[in-house]
Amino acid sequence: MKNSIFISLLFINISQAQLSSIKIKDFIDQHNSFEQNDAGEVNAINDKEINKLIRFFIQEKFYGLVELTRSIVWDSYETFISPTKRNQLSKYIIQVKVKDVERLKYLEVLYNPHEKKVDTNFEWDSRDEEFNLLNEQALAQKKIPNLFKLEISNQDDIPNINEFILQHQGFIDEIERLNLSEKEIVPINAANINELIRSFNNSNFTNLEYTRNVIWNSYNTFVSPFDRYHFHTFIAQVKVEGIDRLKYLEVFYNPVNDKITSDFKWSDDKNEYLRVN
């Protein structure tokens, strides 16, 4: 890809407590709504009603500080689905005029298409005259995986929007085929993915004796004018040499290249597999 952009996978504030009433079909409908140009790039969303909500939110949230909202640019749309939580949000970058500051500033806001609400994880810092990420969110972002190093984001081989739709439809098909509940959802080709994970673990973790269980954890999608990707997260329960208690490690499955990756390493100090950033 042309640029390596910083990707936030945190669904915080408006999305973290999102209602379970979101249906898998809602994710399909949202992805179906995107339009692509002849070059295969996703066209930016320009919705007047969303723009009105954003302007009103900024006026209310930063009353007395922001004098003018200059432009509203859609940045990205991302989703998260797991047995217990379903989230989706769109990110917008807003150019604003701040009182007593000559240069225009940029503010990031999040729009929840399910609840039709706007929020932000940024606050005005008068010391450096910028909108900065809230401290707790800045700390949380240090713990997220580096998707570029995991060969998921900003890759040359970009998935088509239809591939995201097929993955979500796969959840629905498996629910019907296996007569599962909403909390028992599993992805399509789960058995094949499990075998890939076992093989990956055997090849990449020298102190691992065997993989006992593989548990599907979540599925994410990301859509922007500049990048598209999706991936599944699995938790592997493993037996480590010389340790009686079973351990856990996190691995990622990329449907684009049918590849397993992980950023977990064994820590002798902690006697655990931990994420290494």
C-alpha cells in the first residue's frame, strides 16, 4: 500500500457499550452501502444528516471553544463482532476554527450508525493548542496489535468489500446449519482454520508441546478510501514444556491470504505468552 496509516481497533466510548440488538445482517447492509470507483477505491461517505449531527455535537461539546466547523471528511468504517459483543463505527476528521488560535485544527469524531450518535475520544489541550487523545485511550492504544507487522493492514493484496459480506453471511449460514445461538457463532471453514493454527503453533513456538483447544474470539473489518482489511482472532489453549498448567496465546487469521500470524512471545519472567509491541 501507498501509506502506512495508524489504525485504531479500539471501540471505545460510544461503541464499547453498544447494544446487542445489532444483527449480523446490519453489518452486511452497511458494507453493501459502500460504493467503489473504477480504480476499486471506496468512495468517501458524504451524508448531510450525519454531517448535521457532527456539527451539532461539536457546537455542544466544545461550546465557547470552537468558533467554526470548516469541513467534515469521512475517514473510515470499522466493525467488531464476537460471541458477546458487536460494534461498528465510522471515523470522521473535522477541520475547525478554535477561538484565539489562528491556524485551523483537526478533530477526530466517531459516529455510531446503529445508535446514530456522535462522540469523540479527543480533548482540547491548551498547552500545545491541539486536540489530543484522552490519557486513558492513549494508554489503551499502546496495547493493541500492530496490524501492519502482522501483514493485515496496508498490504498490497486488498480484499473486496464482497469478501467482508461473505464472511458475515458465513456466520448466518453456520448458525442455521448447526442450530446455534447468537452467542455460539463460529466462522465458516472453522475446522480448516483450526488446523492452520495448530500447524503455525508447532512451527513458531519451540517450547510448545501441543495445542489442546482453539477458540474463535472475534472478527474485524476495516474500510477506508486508502485501505481495506479483515481478520479473525483466535485464542489457542496450549501445553508448554515443563509447565503443568495450560497457557493461552492469541493468533490472527487473515482470509485474504489464508495465513496465520501472531505477535505473542513467550516470557520466561511471567511464564506466559504475552503480546510484544
